[in-house]
Amino acid sequence: MPGVHGVPVLARGSGIAGWGAYVPRYRVKAEEIARVWGWEPSVPRSLGVEEKAVAGVDEDSVTMGVEAALNAIARAGVEPGRIGAVFFGTESKPYAVKPSATIVAEALGVTPETMASDLEFACRAASEGLRSALALVEAGHVEYALVIGSDTAQASPGDVLEFTAASGAAALVVGPSGDSVAVLEGVYTYVTDTPDFWRGAHSPYPLHGEGFTGEPAYFHHIESAVKGLMERLGLRPGDFDYAVFHQPNGRFPLRVAQRLGFPREKVLPGLVTPRIGNTYNASALLGFARVLDQARPGQRILLAPFGSGAGSDAYSFLVTDRIEERRGRAPSVDDYMEAKRYVDYAVYAKMRGLYTRIA
């Protein structure tokens, strides 16, 4: 496979042509949330989260998704009309019945000759879209596809989830391997019916199974997917230069990496949750985008998103020589993380609609 810097590739014919991110500038500190609800400061510290990004009053998953997609398309250098599919993964869409993917596609100039689908699988919905996009490109049904993961903070006020539930978006333009900055080497999916996190039809906030979300859900599914991928490709942890896992907090990714045999230094470059919180469908993809912001040709990246319910995908990507020329075409993840403005809990609650006005 030309352009992969001399590394042997089991070519799949598809890869990432462009990547983009968006993180709102507003931040609320975890210690501020703890102060308001009477939590001990040790609680947010135990989660490994310092602060989280908060969407403004004029932002939602669609507006953030559009911003991330514009950056991804700019990096890919692709005319929007060549994008034959748009997959939008979120668990906080603005309409209960009205596709978000069509709004995004229209705003980007992708319509009308395109597929457009909203996907749902908790935090793994965008990864479902990535699997579908890669398959569509490999099969020759579309030339390029756009995948977006975008979510706004959703957590019951005072619940432990409020420390981490954050806002952000990431987008990937999937295209043929010959035009990719990272070529797909292999993918493996592991799914079971494990109800660790859910929200009823009429419930405003999700519920979670406390410790149940760890062992039988997050750890079991990610470990099974990653082991399956490595066995299929004949790889070991030492063959990867970076490892990006779903980031519900700042501790779980480091723990699952240790259990799988990946050293901390391979995980830290893609660990964004301590600084912006858990952005749900954008979580792993933002970490992946940050790795692409710094990866060099020939390096191998493991990407392992997870979604409650439960399932995990494990991808292996090989970075190509094209990455250098496309890196500077859009803001980096660090650019967004460093451009921030702190707000107190009252302003955060107002922006996220936690108050009910009484006439």
C-alpha cells in the first residue's frame, strides 16, 4: 500500500480522509459542581475529571456537529457533493422525531443526492456510523462518507454523572485508502445485551447501574473487542503507537489499557476527558482526532469506542504520509480545549435549561 511509510498493510480499501473537532468554550469546574451539591472534593478527583465543557444557549448537538464536520471536510479537501452518506450519532438530538443528519447535510451542502441517517447506541452510535461508512466506501457504494459524533451534557442535577457529562463533537470524512491520512487495517465488534445505562421514553435524564457499568459493561466489552481485533490481525499491544478508548471518566481508559497491556504513554495523548469531560458520542472520536493532530506517518492507532447497552468496536488504523499536509487546514483539538471561559454552576444550569421558569 503506497504512502504508509514502509509498514505492511492488510489493505481494506478505506480510511480516514479528514478529521475535525469542536468543543464549546464554556467550562464548569468539577469542584464547583461538588460545592453546590455537597459532594466531597475527593469524588470528582476519583473520577479523574477537572472540568467539563458546556454548550452555550445557542448550541446543541446539531450546531456542534456542523462545526466539527466543516473542519473534517476542510482537512479532507473534498467537495461536499462527493459525500454520499452522512451518519449522525448522538443521544441528545434536538428533536424526538426529526432527523438531525438532514439538517447537518443541508447546512454543509451535501444534499440532495446522499444517504442521511441518525444512529443510536448510547455512546457507540457514531462508531456504528464509522463501521457503516467504511463498509460503504469499501463496497464502492459511495466515494466519501461523513461520520459525526455529537452530544450535549445530560445528567440529573446532583447525580455523580453531572461531574463528567459534557458537550462536544467530532467528525470524520471516510474515503478510499488512496486518499486517506489513516488506512483501516482491521475492525472487530463485540456486542451483548447488558443494560448498564438507559433512559426511559419520558425520562429527562439517563439512569445508570452504578458499579455495574464497569466490569460487565465497559471493561468486558472493550477488552473483548480489542483482544478479538489483535487476534484477527496477529498484533500485540507493542505493535500500536497510540491507544484511544471510550472515556466516560479519566480513570477507566487508563485502567482498561493496563489490563490489556498498553502502557500509559500510549493512552495519554488521546485522553481528553480530564479537561473537557465525557462528550458521549464524541468522546473516543475526540481522542482519536487529538492523536491524528500529532501522529506521524507509519504509526499504528488503536481506536476502541464503547456504548452502554452494550457494545464496543476496535479499529486498527495505519497513518499515511498524507497526514502532514492536511493537519494545518483546521483547528486542532488542543486549540479548542485551550480556548475556554469558566462559568459558575448557576450560569451552567441556565445554559443547559436546568431551571424551570414559573409564570
